[in-house]
Amino acid sequence: MSSRRRRRPEPKAVNLALQGGGAHGAFTWGVLDRLLEDERIRIEAISGTSAGAMNAVVVADGIMRDGRDGARAGLHEFWIAVSEAARGSPIQRSPVDVFMGNWSLDSSPSYLFFDILNRVASPYELNPLNINPLRDLVAAQVDFDRVRSCDRMKVFVSATNVETGRVKVFKRDDLTADAVMASACLPFMFQAVEIDGVSYWDGGYMGNPVLFPFFNACASSDVVIVQINPIERRGTPKSAREILNRVNEITFNSSLLREFRAIDFVSRMIEQGKLDPSEYKQVLVHRIIADEELKPLGASSKLNAEWAFLTHLHGIGYRSASEWLDANFDDLGRSSTVDVRRLFQD
């Protein structure tokens, strides 16, 4: 054995695509916690929508503050703040659900009341002063000057232009608390966020999250999607709430499926020699998911920010990322670990 010390291999660069999903973003927190812990992985860029956007800017802030450890600590502090802010919310689990260990809010009288109210009155009528505690929380937890100065990774946050219906991608230099809140602006809950005279709604309508910024701006070909919203759900929904929830899932996944089609098309053209590989990038797609554990939770649990629930989701995310690394690390930089075509074909 050579006495010369072996040189540690360079970490593999990946681009992370973080979906939105309210409190279910704590699953993404767990995934990020595990990836940041593994020095074999280097995050070149993050694209995030809604809760994914919040996780993204927290990571950028933390990395600039104290590297990987700073990012992990920042995520922990952010989700603690989310949980503490939610203690004063009138929307809480019912005592029966607490006793049964059910994380859903479907039986909560306050949730049902506000759910019905949001269908008959707009946020402009219910909240004319446009009070948004979530924006205050994000502004307090994230130093956006530090985010904009981040030179260790790229950050992309997507929102939907209300007037044109097109996606708006806020790049690192443009990131503010308002940009993040635009990405998380569900129109039945919040007034549209106006930036430079343009109104924006949740980025999930046109990109959950967007992938295309990676293609020209990043050297890595590996895109790891941290998926919260299931693409496939067996059975036909029957109740009004189940129907609406499934419509929302389909809507928020449609843009992602369109980008999958584009990736598959370009890959086939490169393989067939119809496109020059020096001009077009072969994108390698990967997914970290936990469908079996997240699917049963239901849409209303995305508003449940109890610390016990958030740490439960964090644990699922951490384990899912560990299992994904064990199974797929060697494939990074070599091949996709997702059959992209299967995701959009019947």
C-alpha cells in the first residue's frame, strides 16, 4: 500500500429542483439536511417554488453564513420559526385527530370554516390591509443581502405573472422577500404580490419547479427533483374536497410534465444523432420521493405546521434522501435514474 495519502475525490455537482407544498416543505428540509451532510455532493444550483423557494433562499443564506453547517442550521431555525408562528393560528387539528394521530385538518371546524369562506370571498375582501405574517417571518429569518451575494450556488425562484400567465424566474440578484412570497402566493389565500408594477401568483401554476434555468446556466447535467406532489394517484376522487385536491395536484404537476417531455425529446434527438451534443445538453433526471408516506396525508395537512408534524416530515425526507444516495450515487454524472417517458405516458 502506498504511503502517499489518497486524494479525496471531487464532490459530484447536482442541481436541485424543489417543489412547493406548504408544511410538506419540511420533507424537503429533511432531504436538504441529508444532502448537505454528505460531502460527496455539491449543490450547484437550486430552483424552488413556494415552500421550495423558501428552503432555497434559507440554504443560500446559511451557506454564505457558515457553509454547509450554516445552511443546515438555517433550515432548522426557519422551520422552528414556522412552527412557533403557527401556534397562534386559529386553524388547528381537532382533539379527535390529535388523539388518533391523524395529521389532517379535515375535521377541524376552523379549517372547514375558512375553507368555505375562501370560496365565497376573495383575500381582497377578507384581508383588505394585506396582512401577511408569513412574509414577515421570511424577512426576519433570511438575510436577502447575503442571498444576493451568494457565489457558492445559483438560486432560481419561479412565480406566475397574473396578467400574461407566463412564468417569471427570479434569479439570485433579484431575490427579495417579495419575490419569495410571489412564488408562494395562492390566489384564494393571499392578494397578488406586486413587484415593479407586475402582479404575481404562486409559481406552481407554471413551474413546480422550473427546470429550464439549469440547462444553460449550470455545468452539471444532473437534476434532482425533490417531489412532494404525487403525479399519479390511484382511484377516482368522489367528494368535492377530494376532487379539488386532485385538480390542484394535476395543475401543479402539469408544467413539470411538460419539461419532462422536452427533456425526453432532446435526449432522443441526441441519441439518434439529429442534434449536436455540443450544442444541446443531455439532462440526467433523478427524483427523491416518498409517495407511500406522503400520499395518505391529504391536502389539508399542508397547513399543519405543528412541530411534531414538521419533524415527522423531516425524518421522512432525511431517510428518503439516504436511501436515494445509497441506491443512486454512482449513477450521478452517468445516467438518469428516472424513466422520464414513463411519467407522462399512459
